[in-house]
Amino acid sequence: MKLAQNKEERQSSRNDEDRELIGSATFESPHEEILTDTIIALYLNKNVLLKGPTGSGKTKLAEHVSALFDQPMHAVNCSTDLDAEALLGFKTLAHDEQGNSQIVFIPGPIMKAMTKGHFLYIDEINMAKPETLSLINGVLDYRRSITNPFTGEVITAHPEFKVVAAINEGYMGTVPLNEALKNRFVTIDVPYLQGETLLKLLKSKSVLQDDKLLRTFVQLSADLLTLIEMGQLPDEAGSIRALLDACDLTAYIPPLRAIARAIADKLEDERERAAVLNAADTLF
């Protein structure tokens, strides 16, 4: 499969800002088919929805495919305050070389990605209000176009424009995606890393280099995931990002204190904090 057609031509036409937006291929896949299926879906110009718990590597996966396709990636971080200007751009007052004032449109991430044929990454898409997301329905379906509400111009996406979105289900402040929006995506589940794959990641990313301790952290991760599956802990207790923080701290402070700082103390419920520390206490 050719992931980067006309690669040299694209590289020569890019400015420094665009080059800095290309991600790095550092995603460690829990299962080989996760990366393979994501690549194939994007190659077929499907929109991809990455679904998984916080810290499972959804953003890393988006950056990874950006690197594989050698395409810059423009990001939208969704929230309840997200509006049309944050998505599409805004009008502002500017001055030309002669000092004359004029109103100009400053394109937002969606407009930039569409016109340049870049990746668009919509993070935590279910945090945005449905009425805001409805603005881009035409961008996400067969039309691949949008009427700019600020200028009236119809923008049709470049053929290489691709969309990746990410979702954390069941979190406070999120709303279920409506069926019309869901149907515009191919969904890829991104679970937490486990076992030898997780150990490989910790060895490559953590400042902690003690093999025995790193293997113990892998076991801690497995135990926390079991508690999550039993409903005794929230998903964020299994975050690989938090686990890596705990490993790094353990290079300088005792493991139990590191786990408290990086994992347990982030949880709101006292019983949940105690459950994490009890699991850690049996291992360290």
C-alpha cells in the first residue's frame, strides 16, 4: 500500500509550520490489527473514531498515522464552550502594506486541514454540544464540503483530507454521539496496553530502568484493570500516562509514594484511592 503518494511534491510545498504539525510514530499498539485497521480505513478516506479510556494512547495513535501518511495534523480540543469560530475560524481587522484597514478571515483548524489536504484530529468529540458538531456534518459525509458561515464561501476538501476523532465514553460532561454522527465514522477500540507490550513501552519511555520494578508496575497495571472491570475503580486509574509518571517518580522516591502521587491522589473517592494503594501495597 502506498501511504504517501506525491510525498516529495508535498514536502517541497510545505512551510515550517506545516512540518511541525506532522506527528511522530511512537504509538505502541496493544493489538496489531488496531494500527492496521486504522491505516486501511484512512487510506480508503473513511473518518476514524478512536474509542477508549483516557490515557490509552488515542492521541498517540492519531499522531502515529499522521507520521505514516507524512501529513500535518490540525487538532480541535472539544469542550462545552466549543463554537463555530474555534472550529472554522473568525473575522478580524487587519491592515495591508499601505496601512489600510480591512476585514479578513482567519481560518481555523478545520478550514486549514480541508484546504491543505491535511489530517484533522477532533479530540474528545463527545464533549462538544451536538448543535456545534452539526456544523460539520457535510465535512464528514460524502459531500466533504462546508459553507463558511463567516464568508458565504463553499469550501470543498482537498482529496487527501482525512479525519480522526477520539472519544472517552461515560465521562462527566460527555454526551452520547447521535446516530447521524456515529454513522459517519469507522470505530476503532483502543484498549490499554498490557503484558510485554506495556513493559516494552515503559522500558523505552521511563527514566526508571530497574527491570524488576518495571515488571512489577506491569503487574500493578493488570491488577488495576481487573478492579476497573469489576467496577471498583474508574477508567482513569488504569491510565498508561499515569503509570509512566509513577515509574518516573520511582526512580527518585519510594514506589508507594510515587503511585500515590501519580495515580491514587488523582481520584476523587477515598475508597478508590485506598483500593489503588492496597493493590500497590501487595506488590511493592
